[in-house]
Amino acid sequence: MKIDVLVAEIGSTTTVVNAFLGIHTDCPKFIGQGQAPTTVFEGGDVRNGLNGAIKDLAENLGVDSIEYDDMFATSSAAGGLKMTVHGLVYDMTAKAAKEAALGAGAVIHKVSAGKLRRTDIKEIKEIKPNIILIAGGVDYGERDTAIYNAELIAGLHLGVPVIYAGNIENQEEIKLIFEDTNYKLYIVDNVYPKIDYLNIEPTREVIQNVFEEHITNAPGMEHIKDLVNENITPTPGAVMESAKLLKKHIGDLIVIDVGGATTDLHSVTEGSEGINRILVNPEPVAKRSVEGDLGVYVNMKNIVNLIGKDKLQEELKNINIDEIMDNYLPIPKTPQQKEFVERLTREAVLRATKRHAGIIRNVYGASGKSKIAEGKDLTEVKYIVGTGGALTRLPKRVEIMKYICEYNKNKDLLFPKEKATILVDNDYIMASLGVLSKKYEDASLKLMLKSLNLEEEHECTLG
């Protein structure tokens, strides 16, 4: 069978392929999905997993083989994109650099502020990052910290890409520091060029390009690069691209992905004028957070402990919690298993949103009480979108996401309001469409709206 586009999502454990037809027409179609184990462990080759997923797709479509014109890929294989981030002041440059890295789909293993210490250097060596990001100082401001940190990092001889996104005055100095080393240096515009101004998009773009250029950790991945038409994108970065595309066309939104190991939350919103006036520190328009302790499979026991096992048993009176936990499956099958996972998913969604969103606080000074806002403002969000296995397949997925708005009774949390509309990525293709949008933006948007059941508002023309 001949199809227009095949998009592969190469995960740490599973490789999924999504097939699309009519990509050049007014009515593109998602026609099927295949999956297989990724095969990166025990000397495996990711091509085996990819071929297995394509074979599964062919079986699902009832055809002998699959041929395609274009192929794209996202990846989080080999542990994703491991990064360490080093800035000057945590609430300023370190935070800005972290936001850029997370938005690009990185897994942040360390963030430091100020001059690196011996313990920091030891930790960096143990982490063995794929990329190191150095920032620090507004343009024409403090210079010494970034230079000091660059010299220490250069002395480690790690041979990984280094991105410098700090004070513009340091650029030539940084080039000299890394000139005769085994690092490849990328110079980018400052992530925090002046007070209260974030400039993270240039760094985010370079991180994604560096990821594709240097993703050779997973055996066989270098051969995948030969098969695809565009860069290999980190999977969470691809979801962010989808979120940004949707924001342009339907308005402010958050996208929540509850997975087996983590819960990711992407928000694309400028927030409200009123909150922006009392905001203590700037926040990026497009923000991503990753909660590594809130996965509903790998971290199931952790979420149970966060809720409290006794409290959970009291809530779920018709379920034997110990029995469910002893025989826990990655994909729930029985009604009791689904009810249990739904409760864990609700907890993961709520806690991830609380960690991502900001809060309004009262402060007291000489002139009396006043209000300040800290963190990301989600009050203008029009849509809450669920993607990932849990929020696209569980029976109560819509109720779980509605709970975000219902929870904020005191209105002190900068959560979406109750009028926000709940949407579900029914085809579970947001990551694929994010990478597809780099070449086929219109088709990606139409496919996304179909998956979200918004096609009646945005009809495609059948030709």
C-alpha cells in the first residue's frame, strides 16, 4: 500500500508509526497506527523496532506492505535528551535557560545558579549529559560567572555539544575557551537579555537542531536519520509544536500528557493583563513542565503514597487496593483496574497543574496589604487538551481534566477557569503532527482538529 507520510515516534520502550493519506489535499486523513518494542536495550537496533511497527501497521490495515513518500520521526529513545543547565541567578537566567531546554523537549538532570562548585562538577560528570547549556548575565551586565563556568566545563573534556546563551559581551571569550577542545560550541542570543524579558525561542530551536545532529546514543539511530526527510525531533518538543500551532488558530490552551513514567504539561498563553501587572518574574508564552514522579505505571506506588493508601482505599471502596497493586498492568483491563488508574491520573493531572501554574499571594509592606502573582498564569486558557495513553483512553478522561477547573475554589491558583473547554486527542497523534507541521502545517492543523473533534468548526473540503 502506498501512503503519503509515515511518522515514527521512537520511545524508550515502544515505537509507534502513524500513517497519513491525502496530505496534499484539503482533507488529509489519519488512516492507521502500528507499534512494536523499541529494541534499544541489550545491543538492539532501533531499526528493528521501527520495522516491527511498520509490519504491525500493515497487518492493522490488512495489506502486505507499506510504501511511503515522506517519513518523519520523533524520539525519546536512549533516555531522551539529557541536559544540564547553568546560569547566574536562578530566578532570572537559570530559569530562562531551563524553560528553553524544557520547551525543546529536554530532560533536565541539573540546574545550577552562580559559580559551579566541586560537587556540581562531580554531578555533571556522573550525569554524562547529551548537551550542556551555559547562560548568565543580561546583555552588557555581569560577565565573570559564565566565563568561570565555561572554563570548568571545558576542562571536563566531555566532548558533548555546548550552547552558550548568555551575556552578548562574552561571546568571543566563550569561543576562545572552547576553541581547542573536543566540544562543539553553539552561540545563541541571550535567553535573558534584559531584566524581566525572556528570549527563549532561539535557544529552543538550536537545542532541537543539536538533538537531531547528535542523537547517536541509541543503536541504529544514525540510520534513522538517513530515512527521514526532516530533523528528528524530541517527542515532547513535537507536542509543544502542536500546542503552539493550535494556539495560533483556536486560542490559549494547555496540553496534558499523563504517561507511565512522567506527566508533561505544555501551556501556550500570554495570561491576563491584570495578572501580568502584578507578576513578580516573567514567564514564557510557551512553557513546558515535566513531573518525573507522576507517572501512572513506573511511578504508580509514588502516586499512591502521595494520595495516602488508606485514603485511597476509603475512596475506592469496591476495590482491593493491595490486589490491584500486586497485579498491576501497564494498560488496565478490568473496570476495577481502570477506576484505580483514573484516580491516579486525576492526582497526577492536579499535582502537575499545581506545579506548572502560578499563585496569587498577599504581601504586607509599609503601605499595607497588596497582591503579587508568582508563576505561570493559566486564567485565560480556553482549552484543556488531553493526550497520551491515560487521557485519550480512560473512560473518565474528560471528568479528570474538568477537575482542574473545579478544584480552584478559592481562586488563588492561576488555573484555567470553569468555562474552559475539554478536548481529547482521540487519535493520539499530537506528537506526530508536531513534527509533520514543519513541512505540512495546514494538513497538520486539519488532522489535529479532526482528532480533537473540532472539524465541525473547521470543515475540510472533500475533493
